[in-house]
Amino acid sequence: MALAVLSGQGTYGPSVPWGMGISPLWQYMRMPPAQNSILIYDDGTVVEGAHLENDTIKGADVYLYIYGGTRFTCEVGSFEYDALVAAGYTLTELPEPDTYTDDYQDVY
């Protein structure tokens, strides 16, 4: 079967500390946003979140946990593929190894 890679997860920005004794530099120097994690439940429900608790991740009804910021691939037509597509995520099909896609051109 063909493989597909997941894209389209949301992002969250890092919290910016402020207050007594904290340099105001961090109000202007911010880290880049991070990618949300995704949970797929046994019934096909998909939940996206920035800070998921361990009890939630290790729940008895959790089918799959996709850690944010990682490249997730799955087989086209699998349970996780169907659940993610139904939830509105984009999965791009990858070409087979050692093959060229239709948009390949001989001239570089």
C-alpha cells in the first residue's frame, strides 16, 4: 500500500514570562511556535492539543498518539488515515521509492 504523510496540524506559541525579576528581553525575543499533538481514539474521534496530560495520552480508549513536531506517516486506507481525513487533516501521498512523480523534469 501507498504511504501518506500528515500535515495541517495547528501550532501554539510559547508562553512569554513577565513580572518582577524577569528580563523584559523575553517580551521581544520569542521562540517559534510549536506544533500540536494529536490523539486518535478507538471510535475514530480525533483531538488536537498543545499540552496533553499523561492520563489522557495513556487512556484505555486511545488508539494512537501523534507527538507534535514529528513526521507522521501511515498507510492509505488504514484506520488512522481514515480518521485523520474525516477530521479534516491533509495527508499527502508519498511516491513509491525509486520512482518519479508526474511532475518530474529531466532538466534541472
